[in-house]
Amino acid sequence: MKASVIHTVVKKLKAEYPKWTVPAVTLEAETSRDPFKVLISTVLSLRTKDDTTAQASRKLFKLADSPRAMLKLSKETIADAIYPVGFYNTKAENILGICKELVQNYGSKVPDDLDELLKFKGVGRKTANLVLTLGYNKDGICVDTHVHRISNRLGYIKTKDPLDTEMTLRKKLPRKHWIDYNSLLVAFGQHQCRPISPFCSTCPITDHCDKISVLKSR
């Protein structure tokens, strides 16, 4: 795929986006406009299906919706609220650790700096970039399995892992697309561009896709 085509690809995906289910963390961000909720929802979303993430987030935020309020809960209470997200016990512990750090060192305010966010246990680049883009509307490139897979499938980039993808996209993807890129490709990947046997026959960007490593499609 020619690099210049990315503008057309993004435009067409934006046109289709309202037809798809909004990713759970994106929905939380659009609903609450709260960086803390975006941070915690993203922590919950790791290795967890969207429906489960959304349900766990709602249950947890009914109990506590700020760092100080969260610290009043026990690890067991948090774990029970977020079950059955993946690694719920570890995530409950990490959530308490994050909230303690926020209260003690950041005045209960989630930082809007990538390097600061990466200091929290349980927060990787994907989570940190989502907080920046969805929580603060700041430029960042969040790379998950969908972004990594689809960017390579399109032939837009050729990378070996998510970190390589992020760094390559930072150099190649026009900055005006950074904030929307993750939400668009996650929804697209969940509904259309499946990992195995994607729906190429009805895909809105099939004419622009190199279909790298696609062995079978529908």
C-alpha cells in the first residue's frame, strides 16, 4: 500500500465506524472524559474481551471512581468487582498500587506524560498511550494486536512486534491521525478485519489493502 493512501483508508474507516461497536475503553472515555477511568479501564482490558471489560469497569466505578475512594476498598473487593477479567487478582493489586502512587505523588491526578505513566506497575506503552489519547486528547500512538496486525496486513508498514510498530508509525503515520488510529483499527479488527479469514468481500478498504499473509478470506 502506498503511504499516501493512508488518508483515504482513515477516511473510509471513519465513515464505517458508527456501524461498529465502540471499543470498551473508547466508550468509557467518550462517556466520562475522566483520565482516571480511562487508565483503570485500560488496565482491566488487557487480555480481556471488550464486553467483560465494560461490565467490570461499570461495577468497579460504582464502588469507587477516584484514587482516594479506590484506596478505601480491599484487594478482595476490587477483585470480586472486576471478575472475570484476565488476571483479576493481579490487576486488583496493581489498581491499588496505582491509586496509592497517584495520591501520594501526583495529587490524585493522572499524569499526562508518557514517561510518568510508564512508572506505574501494570502500565505499559499501550495503556499509557491510551490515557494520553483518550483521556487527555493528546497525540500518541496506541498499538495493540489489532493495530499491529492490520497495519502490517495493509502493507502500510513491515514490523515484527508492537513496539516496532509504534516506533515505525510515529515516523510514518501523519500526526493528525494518531489519536483516532487505535479506536478505528480496533473496531475494524473486531468486526471486519478478523485475524483469520477476514471479511474482504465486504471490506470498505479492500482495494487499498495488500492483504499480507491473508491465506483465506470471506
